[in-house]
Amino acid sequence: MEMRDRRRYPHPFVHELKLTTAQKVRGAVLGAVLFPVRVGVAALFFLIMWPIARMRLAGLSEEERAQPIQGWRRWLFHTPVLLLSRAVFFSLGFLWIRVKGRQAAPEEAPLLAVGPHSSFLDILVLLPSGLPSVVSRSENAKLPVIGALLDFNQALLVSRTDPDSRRRCVAQLKERLTSKGRWPQILIFPEGTTTNGTALIKYKPGAFMAGIPVQPVLLHYPNKLNTVRWTWKGISWVQALWHTTSQLYTNITVEYLPVYTPSQEERADPALYAENVQKLMAQALGIPATDYVMESRVPVRKLGCLSLPPEPPARDALRLLQHDGMLDMVATLNVLIGSCQSGQDGSISSDQLTSLLGLTDRQTATKICDLYSKGEHVDLRQLAVNLAAVSGLLHVESLIDMSFTLYDGGSKGSLTAVEFGDLLGALVGCFQPYSAKLYKEMASRGQPTRGDLQALLTGHPTYQKLLSQYLQPEEAGQTDTTPLTNGRTENQNRLLKNGIVLSNKKAA
């Protein structure tokens, strides 16, 4: 799917709840009464569940805890926790749970794949499914009550930052899924993070490595107000809880699709298996299946080995600068690149950026810094290269000249692994995990030179798409920019007159 086609699809990681004045007034009045009552009652049910959940594994050794719970421990505590869990969600306003389709038995489908993943409230799907086991972040095990419930559930815990933890989790998951009913069904959210429900993001293949049948499960929230969504950007989880509990009731439908049995090809290729299940569920939901993923807590989409933000951060940076009155991007780039060439090529604060560019509003600089670092500092070279790439002020060769010179520390005519990784990340607008492997391949012939960089960016199909499709001005004529071309424009001549491109060529 071409990138230009993808732009018509909604951003899956942002959710803003738009309310009319009447809805705001109604929510404020009902919320003032319902929110404290509902949250208080739900907390009470949670507290009652806490010791019951703890008792299920009380007195067992680590070896016994690693085995599926059997006998009286399994049936004695299961029903009370199930009923109390239902009471929690009933008190929060989920008065009914509509179920469509039939849940398969564990022998038919050991795995339940649920989507789209909207918020923490999605765990309600455990109730009509009979409290199957889940996969959860290891950090959640330390939370009061939640940790006890994860123990009760014999959940698989995984640390997102520890590769060994992920490998152990995948091995344990495969063991349980192939136990032929010895372990309970396992329920996963294969997207791995929450979205706004307008598209399914790329499924993680870990749970599909076992090659066993899976039952897709769809979650629908057929309400006038979409209050449950909690995404990377937008309303917070507290706001989602407030708006949800401020409604008289919230509808949810759990839909079980027919069991999906993988082909021999899918068993041999978990990524293909995950992709086909994603497409099947997206078709049933009537939404697109995309290749967006969450990588290092940042949403990206894949283009070959590249990890691309939904759109280049420089696009937002350009809008912010224009809103602040910085309409001449040539002059702005002159300042940024000039500062880099004068030795100020490290991380600068939002106050320094405000002073450097002569911004009228410090918040503009703060927001620009946040686009790249989620803080109040930004790497000046990254900002300069990303702005130059997206603005369209330079043709490809000049952009490569400028980028290479800014990252060629000491003007030695080649790039180290760190410099290459930083340059590639600056061009795209975020860190590229694959850059180290790519550099190793290139460095087998010697440290990459400017010519090697140009050959990569202009000769490889992936990077050709990066330059010709992803790093393009949003709309021609919207700013003082022109698309990346192989010809020289008036804007490029202005940069040449200021010595930027010429000095880069001499240094290279």
C-alpha cells in the first residue's frame, strides 16, 4: 500500500472526545454524582476480591504455581471472582454485555485474539469468556489488587524493555497453547497497545508462533459518545473513566467469530499468520488493516527496515513555526544550519531555540522539542535535517550534502556507526533501530562516505520511497517550499547564495 494512499486513513493513536455544550453540561452534572459513587462502589468490590484472589495460590510453592491450578482451588474461587468482576463493571455503567456468536472450547481454539484494543476497560471481555488467562506487562504485577488478580489468573508477565523476558514469555505461551486443554484458554490483544478503533494496527506474531487455531473476538462499543478510548495522545485514562462513568450506561458487544485454522504456510510463518488474522478481523469490523506499530512507546509504521512516524515530525514543526510568524523557511534553515556549522550542534533547550529563531511564543519551541524528544530539548542537527527534508527546499543531492556534512564529525569524509544512525534518524524524524545492522553491512566495504550515502538513499527502493513519498511537502504552495527534485529552484539558489550548500560540498 502506497504512503499517499495511507494518508486517507485516520491516525489510530490519537483520540479526542468532541462534546457539544449540552453534552458538557450534562456530563458535568451527571459526573458530579455518578463518578464518585460508581468509582467508590467499584473500588469496594475490588477490595473484596483482593483477599479471595490471593487465597487461590496461597501456600503453593513456585513449582506448583508454575503448573495449572486444578481441583478445589480452581472451582472454589473462580465463581466469586467472576461475580465480583461483573459487579465492578456493572457499577461503572456496563449494565449489559451483549454477546454474538459462540465461544469455542479450549480444545477447538486455545487462543482468543481480541481487537480492536481501546482501553483498560477492554478487560471486561474476560467476563463472558469465563476468565481465560492473559498476557500482561510485568509492571502491572506490582499494582495493588491488579497484581493479586494477575496471580489468580496465572497470567504470563512480560517486560517490554527486556528481550530475555519477551523470549521467555513466547516460550511459555507456546507451551500453554499446545498443552491440549491442560492450561485454560489464553486471551490476548495482539495489537499490543490501545488505538482509537478506526484501524487495526499490525499484530504481534508471538502468540501465533504455536501455529494452533485461534478464535478472533471483536469488541464493539455502540454508543453515541466514544468515551472508552484511551490512546497515545488525546484524553487521559482519568478523563476516559470520568466520561464513561458520567453516562447513564455504556453499551458493549462481544462478538465471537468462527475459529480460524492456520494453513501449513501460516504455521511456518507466524508473521503471515498474524497478518491474515488481522486482515480477517479488520474486514469483519469494516476498518483498514494497517502496518502501524508501537515501537519504544512511539507509534510508527514500517517501510522496509525503516520505522516511520505516522507523519514526519517536521510537518508539525513547520505548522508551528508558520503559526508563530516564521514564514520564510529559507531564513529559518539558514539560522539552524549556520548554528550547527558554528559548533552548536548538540541538544538545545526550548528557551535557547526560542532565542535562536526569534520566536514570539516560547510554547512554540516547547512543542517543537516535544515532537522529537518528548521533553524540552531538541538536537539541532536533527531539527535542521528533518525540516530541510520535509520542506522541499533542497534537491536530493543538496539534502544529502547538507546532512552528511552536519553529521561528519571532524570533516573526515566518512561516518561512524553512531553518526550514521543519528543521520538516518534525523532524516526520518525518529530513532531507527535497524541502522546498526545496516551500517554493519555498509561498513564491510569501509566506513560509509558521502557517495555511499547517496547510493543508498537514491538507489535502494525503500529509501527512494522515503524521499519521493514520505518526505514530501504536505501541499504544494502551502509554504515557501517546493518538492524534492533533481533541479535547482529559486529557494535552492537562495540557500546557495548564503553559502550553505556550497560550504557543505567543500567540506565533503
